[in-house]
Amino acid sequence: MKHWRTNFILILIILFGAVIGTRLFFLQVIYYDFYSALAMGQQKIFSSTQGERGGIFFKNKEILATSIKGKYLYVSPKEIDKKQETAALLNDVLGLDQEWVLRKIEKNSSSFELLKTRLTTEQADALETLNLHGVYLREEIWREYPQKSLASQLVGFLGGEGAGQYGLEEYWNDVLKGEQGLMEGERGSGGYLFFSLLERNKTEKGADLILTVDYDIQYFAEKLLKEAQDNLDIEGGEIIVMNPHSGKILALANFPCFNPNKYSEEENFEIFLNGAVQKLFEPGSVFKVITMAAALNEEKITPQTLYVDPGIVKIGGRTIENYGQMIYPGKISMTEVLEKSINTGAVFAERQAGHNVFLEYIERFGLLEKTGIDLPWEISSLNEELKKGYEINFATASFGQGVEMTPIQLARAFCVVANGGKLIKPYVVEKIIENDKIIETRPEIISHDIISRRTASVLTAMLVSVVENGFAKGAKIPGYYVAGKTGTAQVPEKGTYSADKTWQSFIGWAPAFEPEFLILVKLDNPKTKTAEYSALPIFQKLAKHIIDSYQIPPDH
């Protein structure tokens, strides 16, 4: 009997062991993957991490945008025993409000409370020396714009979600941003987070951008716009400097500017817009150059073609007058029309070309389409009113009123005359550098023979005469022939035109017959009557600065 009991107990032990063994077999072998994944889900923490963002550099490698490595501070309240003492020490080192810090530290259910980003080196060193329990420093990368407001609309900024907004940061975001990687960390038994993250998938740095923009020219152009605000009380303005042969943008200046490092402090989001590509305007008398180009290229006029200035032109119930109601006696040549900026003369030239031909040339010069510049949200106007075909609309458009475009569209159109007849694509990124690979932007000609080389040469000579003999004498630079034209246009307002607000502009290039650069200056409502006293002097100063800086040899 006793032997039977011993055997029974032994059998029970064997059966129990078998059950336990079977259970362990199922847990550790059959269901291993399931329970391993479950444990990992409870203990492991996975986080995506972005590779360092590529830099943006001016033509000569001056930094426009870069990524800065630093540290941020967070606390794990669960781990902090001496909360009052810790809050006081953090206040001493960081200057944070002690009560605010204490409220963060007293969240006992929390294991992560962010206290401060972008610590200085001194602050980080001091905290590491203190070695406070439950207080952690971790690496971070943030975007820095060392030039502050310089070229701000051109560069844009990196938004709070880590995506580029406005300017180059937005347009080239996919190129600039680094490759995304995966990081893992562990959660301790007490629920504490251990952020010694181990790299799983390698992150890659984003590509760098080298611009066509010249730091010196950009700086000087913005300086001139700021002076225009001080001296002429302008409401805004843009300056474009470009190579008329290649389309390279040497400067793209806007006023007013903002500091991309402090973009969140701006209340008026319109300041982020790049007026050169995102704002339409009516160009005024600079557009007479396009009108003359159409009539000259169609051989309907020559520079010597004469007409009698009537002083006014009546079309239906509308009256077109010359500036200041001037009437020029005797016969006037087409060259003199440009020299004296005669509105009725532009109407005459447009009529010689014909309405349909004039509209065709506006389209051929690229003024009804976007330029394709490598910047975001470029706009253009279809000029639907002009396309309706009313005679009054063609008449006013001949001298740049009632036809709208962006400054970059107009600058590109003038490049056609300066470069001998080619429509080019403007661009601001010269090179993309990704690891050891360099991708260079090639100049792109959209269309050849918009006008003939002869037409371009003849029209250039007429515009040189505007500077030598006409209203643009202030654009002269000793030793150089300069071609250019002023423009003043009334600003549309509530279905009519403002009696006192104007856009004033000057477009010119030098040396006139072998141009190294073209400059567009456009000012919003300066406190002068015409561009002769506002935009033109700015052009002259900037052109002289470029000639001296690039040491361009004189041509006469």
C-alpha cells in the first residue's frame, strides 16, 4: 500500500512536469515569435530620425542656410526625488522660471517633459557637470540662417513640421532633406525611458545647393532698397539682376524682408511672398520696348519712322494722353518716342504692327506664361482683358497700362533684346552636391529667334540713345554704353486707377552691346513723380557697383 502511494505521487510529479514542459515548449518554441513580438512591443520604442538637412550656399560658398547640431533638455519626473532642489538648480543654469520648471517636474506620472531646446555649449556643459538624476540631455539639429534677413524671401525657412516653407527651402525640400532612418530604444521595468537609441537604418545627409546668386550683389541690392524706403518712403520693391545670356540670377532682392530664424514672430504672412515671382504689376512705359520690338521685327517701322504727335488719342469715350499732357511739336521719330517716353507714339507703333501681331509678340516674349524659375508658387496672368480684343486695351497696353506680369517675366522678356533674340529660362540653383556627386544646372533656351539679331541690335541702339539723349541720362556710366528704359504706371484700385499710387521701374543692361548683366528695379509707390527720380538712380548705383566688382573693361 505504501509502495502504491509512492508510485502515485511519482506519476503525479511526472505528469505535472510533462504539463509544465509542454507549456514551456509551446511558449518558447511554438509561440516564440508571438511572445517575442509582444515583449518587444512593451519594451522597445521605435522612432524615425531624419538625416541632416543639406546646406544652401551663395555662389562663392557664403552660407545662406545650414543645420546646427546642439542639445535639448528633458526631465523624467518619475525619477526625480529632490524636486525643489532640481528646479532651483535648473533655474540657476538656464534662467527658466522656477515655478514653471517645478510644475513640470511634479508630473509624477510622466517620464518625459521637454524643458528647453537649442542649449548653448555653456549651458550643456554646466548641466553635464551637475549630473542631476532624472535630467537628460540629447542631441538635436536645428536650421540656422546666418545672414538673418538677407535673401529671406529667396531662401524661405524650415517650418515646425520639418518641411521647407516658401523659397528654396520649399521648392528643393525633397533634395535638401536627409534620408529617413529608424532608431530603437528600451523602456525599463519601472516604465522609465532609456533613450540610448541604437541606429537600425542608416540616415543620409541631404544634398547641398550652390546658388547662382552673388552674395555681394545681393547685399548691395537689398541695401539700396532699404535706402529707398528711408529716402523715398517706398511701400515695397524688388531688384532682379541676371545674366541675359544664361538666365543665371545674380541677385533677387525684396523689400521688406524678414528674419527666417524668427519667422514665427511675423504677423503678416504676405511678407513671406517673393514679389519677383509671386506678385503681378503693370509695368508702364518700360513696356514700350516690347511694343517697338514687335513693330521693328515685322518691319512696320524703323528707328527713323516719323509721326506727328497729336498729344491725345481718343478711343470711344476714353482719352489717352502723354505724361504731363505734353504735346511734342513737329514730326517725332520712333527713337524719340522712347527717349521722351511718348504714350501716343507707342499707340502709333502698336497700330503699325497690328493688334493680333502685337498680342502674338506678347506671347512670344513669354509674358503670358510662367518662366519656370526654380522657386515655388510662381504665378502669371493670362491678361484676359487684353485678349478680348478691344482697341482701347491694345492702345493702353502699348505703353504698359492694363497689361500685367511679374517682375521675373518682364526681366526675362528684356533679356530677349539684350541677348540677341533668345527666350531663356531663369534659374537660381547652380549646383546640387550630393555626397561626391555634383549635378550642374545647364542654361536652357526656351526658344530661338523671338526677334531677329538685327532687330535686337537696332532696338538696343535705340535704348542706348534713351540713356545718352533721353529721360534716362541718370543711368550713364562713364566709359560704358548702357541700354535702358524707365516706366511709371498707375496702380489699379477699385475698378479704376489710383490718382496718387504708382509702380516705378527701370530696366537696363551693360555693356549695352555685349551685356554682362541685366538689372530690373521695381519700386512700389515711391514718393516721386516718375521712375527717372526713383528706380533709375538705384539702377545706376548698382550697375556701377557690379562693373567695378567684376572689373568689366570699358567699351568706349
